[in-house]
Amino acid sequence: MWKFGGLTWKDLGKRVLSEIQEDDVFGRSAQLAYYFLLALFPLLLFLTSVIGLLLGSGTGLRHSLFNYLSQVLPGAAFQLVDSTIYEVSAASSGGKVTFGLLAALWAASNGMGAITQALDVAYNVKETRPWWKQRLTAMGLTLALSVIIISALVLVLYGGRLAHYVAGNYGFGEVFTITWKVLQWPIVLAFMLLAFALIYYLAPDLHEQKWAWVTPGSVVGVGLWLLVSLGFKLYLHFFDSYSKTYGTLGAVIVLMLWLYLTGAAILIGGEVNSEIENAAAKAGDPDAKEKGEKAPSEKDRNGSLQNSRHAAARVLNGGAG
């Protein structure tokens, strides 16, 4: 993947731009924004519920979760999300925890199901998995992303406390503590790259994918997501006309725009991976797949099989001679 299938940066960029138009990435991003809106609140409810059940409500993880969310969400959108989650959490009863968790997980997985359909288009493959397998995959990915998010929060929160403890008891001073505060952001970035890699690996209906911890598509997807999130937030900080124009609906519109940009970043990263693999397959890589294929091409497989048979025959003939 990191050889870009023999393509230069310029050629890869041209191909990705062409596929963005051909696959109507921005139109599909609008569809994803709708599904993301329906899935965002159940996902956050699921996360906060799991944090409360496993680690207790006084750990500070919920505060850390929303603190990091506020770093990428525009201000008006974050206030809307924060107030909604607080109201729903306050109104929920403890006797419905199990049912509420399952319902939240089911609803949150709808967003992952929408990503699956969009990435199938990016790879030009037809979805052949039965509906129950698609749903299980979407729920499994949602659970995996939840584990990644909670793990990152635990590592950052308790890692900071551990850094303070080590610095205080072993005389490392403030340098050690400051170093940890700097390192927590690369750690969060690594968890984000892992989340994107899982999405690109499991969501599309592809067979025999080769696992990679970091792919060019995941780097592009995460980079674009951070860039557009922070850029959009900065723009609204100076030119927030949505609240003036739309009143109370302004926060909803801002949230939808952010979800739209998030969907576009995910799909563009998928297009990057798809184009690299397509180019590698056409260059003769037997482990790569051309667009529309769900496994390495039969031509390559048959060629490899024939070569193996010829080699075996030569060995036998030589032994007989």
C-alpha cells in the first residue's frame, strides 16, 4: 500500500479526484450525514452508559470524552449534543439499562451500515452478505470503535495521573509531566488511525483483505477529518452566520454540516485505498484486487497455480532422470 501501487502522488491524486466525481462521494456524504445524525446520540448514550457501568460515574471519563469532542465539534453543535445527552441521560431509568444499551447499540450501528454501503461503491463491489451478517458486522464495528474510544480515554486520563505520581515520587519533576501531556495527542491520533483502519478493513464486502495497522487511506481520512473539523470550527468562530440566519435551528445545521464533512473524509480515505490497490493489481501484484473484485483475480491465481505445477513437474522429472 505504501508504494502507492507504483503511482506517483500526482497520478494518485488525479485518480482519486476522478473517482470522487464518478462515485458521487459528496452526494453520498450527504446521505451519511443523515444516518450519522440518527446514530450519533445513541452512540454517545451507549458510550456514557458503558463507562458508567464498567468504571463508575465518578471517574471523569465522561468529562474527558466530551472534552475531546468539543475540540473537533463546532461550538454550537457541541452545546446541542452536550445538552441533549444530558437531558436523555437524566430522564432514563436504571431499570432499563440492559434494553437501553442494546437499543442504543442497534441504533448506533445504523451509521456504520451506511458507511458499509458507501465503501462498497468506492470499491465497486456488490454487497453479497446476508442482511443479518451486515448488521452483525456493523454492530461489531460499533462495539470495536466504542472499545477503542474508551481505551484511549482510559489511557489518557489515568496515564496523566500516573505521570503525576511517577514525577512526584521519583523526582522526575515537571518535565516528565509535560512530556506526557504532549504525548497524549499522538496516542489519541494512533487510536483514530486504528479506528479508520478497522472501518476500511471490515466494512466493505471484500474477501481476503490483508490487514494493515496504518494505510494511506486511513492517514488521508484522519488528516482530512481533523483539518475540516478544525477549519470549520475556526470559520464559525469568526463568521458564525448560521445562528443569526436560522435561529435555534442553526446548531442543528452546523452539526449536520460537520457530519457531512466527516462522511466525506471517510469516503475519500476509502477511495485512496481502493485506487492504490487497483493500481497494484494492474501492475501484477497477485495479492491486490482490481476494482469490482472481492479477491485477487482468478487470472493471477491460475497463473500462480500453473507455475507451481510446472515447478513441481520439473522437480519430479529431474528426480526421475
